[in-house]
Amino acid sequence: SCFMRKVSVVVPVYNGEKHIEQTIKTILRSTYCDLELILVNDGSTDDSLSICEKLRKNDPRIFIYNQKNGGVASARNFGLQKATGTYICFCDQDDIVGSETYARQVECLETDQSDFCMCSTGRSIDGKTSAFEALDDACYEGEQILEELLYPLLFNGYNVPVKKSSNNRYPHIWSCMFQKKFLDKNEIRFRTYVNFEDDLLVKIEALSRAKKVSTVAYPGYFWRVNLKSETYAHKYVDNIGDKQQKCYADMFKCLSDAIHDKDVLELFTQVTFCKQYLEAVHNLTSPVVEKRYRTIKQYYAGMIYSRDFKHCIEARKYLKKGQVKPSILLPILAKKMTMLCYIMEILLDFVLLITLHSQTLTKLERRLKRS
């Protein structure tokens, strides 16, 4: 398989000294030889860069670029700019890629002539791996893309009256391999204004624009649940309401080209706002921001209740059974019981962290995660 087309793998690196060496090695161990590994050092202040440079000495497929710290989205865009491969994929600095992942994805893209390909994923907690998103070996076109992949992603966790697969789909971008010309032609890039949903936006854009999408059953990507990483360390996002509104507007613009059913778009708006309200609730519990009774009230009024609240909160009636966190918080929010909602979020987050540490409670944790 070494005389086929080149695959570019883009890895943003920011203070990843703990796992970056293992991640690089799992990528280079791939059975697909025609790879270039683009490491974008996003202003690391630890030993990440020297680890990358040490590995580059022994493997000419590694390319290192440095930029001032600009976040994951800007690092991925930078890597995308430098990539010379026919195909492109993204990997996070602490994750694990299966040895056959790239070979199988390329084979799919070549056979199906699809725009991009997704593999099944798993995750790794303290060295133990478990399955997460299971896909079939399949190729989808037209309406099938909407029903099998896009709608289940948009309405994940909600039983809306829309014809769609009952499988859960997730926003992560790292399980995808794209035709680079597909991304370029459609000008698909990561949005740097939003540091919490850049994956979701790109995934929605890709699924809305694609003519054909392939999926591979092979579990090709394991993400390491790092309890201290950004997702769990819980940074505070300033003016989250404005950013969410911009994010929603971008998604809606994309979707309205692909979806011609007004009812589906209306449901998308309601469900998305419900998810965004919950993100905003979560955002305020970040340990880095000082809270007083008055500022909490002001925050909820400005970031949540002012965003088409009365209409969109209605979508809570579509919540699937087992969505523990949303089914507790949304009814409290609907009654505008601000302080109770704030306190419940803190309690539920605490429970989530405990369950994450325990592999046996994985199922419960998945329900608690605000999807």
C-alpha cells in the first residue's frame, strides 16, 4: 500500500509532553506508509517541542511548525495549510490511532470515491479501553447522509419527530479522513472564534456538503479521557451567549442549504438552544470565575433567558430516557429557578467526575454527559 496517495495527519501540540511521544509513535506505526505527520506546536511552554524534535531526527515523515498560542482550531487550520497529502485527518496530542486505521480509510475513499470517511471509536481511561461510537462498513449518499449521520448528530439525545437512525452520532472530527480537495473546494475550516464547538461546526459543514460519506466498522481511534484536560478542567468562556449565537447562525446557514424541510430546521433550532443553555449553565460553574448571587442572576438573564428561551425550552419534551443531566436541569431551567439550577449543575458535575474515574459506571457517565 506504499505507492498510493499521501495522507497528511495534523496534530496540534500544546503542553502535551506527557503523551505526545506515544501518540506520534502510534501514528507512525501505521501499516499505511505514505504519511506525513504535521505537528503544529501551538506555543507550548513544556518539553513538547524537544520531544517532537527528538522523534523527527529518526523519521523524515515528521514536520514541525511553530506558532504563537492560538488554540486547537487555529493550529488545525495552520496544519491544513501546510498539508500536501491527497487525504487529511486530525489527531489530538494524547490519543491513540489503530495501526490499520489509515489504510482502511484510504481504501474506502478510493473504492467509494467518497468525500470523507469515518471510523468507529473507543476511549481509554487509565489504560483500559472501551468502545464508544460503533459504525458499520457502509457508504451513504444524498438523503441517507441526512438520516443516518447528520440528523442523529444534530438531535443526539432527543427523540424528535424526524425520520432518522436511532444510533447516536458524535461531533468529534478525529475519526474522519477527508479528501483534501473536498475541504478546500467547500472552504471548510475550523472557526477560531469558538473554542468549544469547533468540531461540531466542521462535522455539520462536512455532512451538509458531502455527496458521499463512507463509514468503517474498524475501531480506529481511541481518545484518552484525560481528567485534567481542557474538557474536564473546565475553562470559562467569556460572553458565551454571543459565541453560541454566532455558532448557531453558522450551523443554520450550512444546514439550510442541505435541509429543505422547515420543520426539521425549526427542531434543530430548539434542540440546539436547549443544548446551548446547558453549556452556558455548565460554563458558569468553572472554578476560575468569581460568583455572587447577583452576578449569577445577571449571567442567566443575559446568556440564557434572553435567547429565544420560552420557545426553545419546549424541546425538553423530546429528551430521550436516560438523559439524566438534561432531564434534571431543563425542567428547573424552564421554571427559571436560577439558583437551584446553578447548585444542581455543580452536584451533577461532581457525580460525573466520580463516574469517569470508574470504568464500571461508564454507562451512567455517558447519560450524564451533556450530549
